[in-house]
Amino acid sequence: MKTKARAVTRGSSNIFADLGLSNADEHMLKARVVIFIGKRIEQLGLTQQAAAKRMGIKQPDVSNLLRGRFDGVSLERLLGFVRSLGSDVEIKV
């Protein structure tokens, strides 16, 4: 059985840009912050319920964040969650 040759296109380091989304850089930054939040919750040994309490949101909202559903959440709010989990935020330009 012969297989057809397929063209492969190497992606960039930003999947959101590869998908042609507007504000791709902002989406990527927010995704990185959410990944950090997930790792921090794990480091602290928190349940989603305990993390939600510290972050000042409801548990389903934590679940949505960790599942990548953060489209309606501002970067400023995400950085506030980082701080509420005991980490400092440093912004370099």
C-alpha cells in the first residue's frame, strides 16, 4: 500500500500566530502565565477549591483557566492571580 507524501510546514514559536488569530502575542503571553499558575498551584499542593479561595474566584473558574479557557480574562487579572499564589511579578521591556 502506497502512502501519499504530505507537505509539512514547520510552525513558529507562537501557535496563536500560526492559527492566524489577532492579538497572537497577547494570547501567547496569557497562555504562559496560565501555565505558570497551574505549576504554582501544583507546587503549593493546592486543590482547585483551595486555589480558587486564594485567587478570589470560584473553583469552576480555576478549572476553566487550567483547561485553557481564559479568553475573557485580562492579563492584569491573571497577574493578580500569580500574586495571590505568593509569587512576585516582574515586567521587563
